[in-house]
Amino acid sequence: MIGLAVAGVVSGSPAMADDSVNTGYFGGVAIMGYDTVAYFTEGKATKGSEKITYEWMGTPWHFANAKHREMFMSEPLRYAPQYGGYCTGEVSAGSVTVNIDPEAFKIVEGKLYLMYDKADAEDFAAHPADTVASADAKWPKVAADLERDQYH
């Protein structure tokens, strides 16, 4: 629930665990190993290191440096992507896709949103308020479906 956790805590939805953090098809790591703090500090997608990790919500997170790891450890909800790192556009449509492009992102009002691809990120940038409102409304059901599906 990571960024989801962000959305969950902010919107009052219950926090999720396990599959509510998108770890992609391969690797089992959040944001495909990209440093979630770097989106905010560097303004770009930056690959993290397998040697600088932190486990949060049952998922390993990689960081480019120890300072970023410490920043995340002190405020994970501030840096975690919304909707557990699942594609914001898909969540706004009421579903999820495991595939995201870590370089397809937008930060809006201090929150990180990840997308399927760069075209999706540009579409999101054109009308973020509408997409976020729809995703926020649909996230509780999507997150519940993810949690239910992990046990089946």
C-alpha cells in the first residue's frame, strides 16, 4: 500500500500489505529497484542499489545512496508512490497493470504518481486532478481486490 499507504492514510482507507505494493513481474522489489526519494530530490528516475535497501510493507526498496534510505525510513509515506506504485491511469479506471515504466512519473502536490508509459504520464499531466479524484475513489476496491487475489 506504499504510495497506496499514502493514499490510504490521507484518505482514511485501510492500509494494505504484500500485493498492494507493485513489485512487477520480475525482481520482487518496489519500483523495479528505482530510488523513490530521488524522484523528489533529483527530479528524475534514478536506479537504486541492491546494497542500499530497506524493507517496508513486506517489500524491499532500493536507494541510490544511504541519505535517501534514511530519508525514506524517517517518512516512508512522504516518498512512497501513490496506489502502491501501480499505474495511476489504470487505478483511475478501476483496475491495475503490473507493468509500469519507472521513468514515466509525475509529482503533483508533493505526491509521486507512476504510469504505464511516458505517453500515459503526459496524459495524466494534462488533467491530474480528474485522474487523481477517480483513482482515489476506486483505489479502496482495487486494493481490496489485490489483497483478495494474493490469497487465491
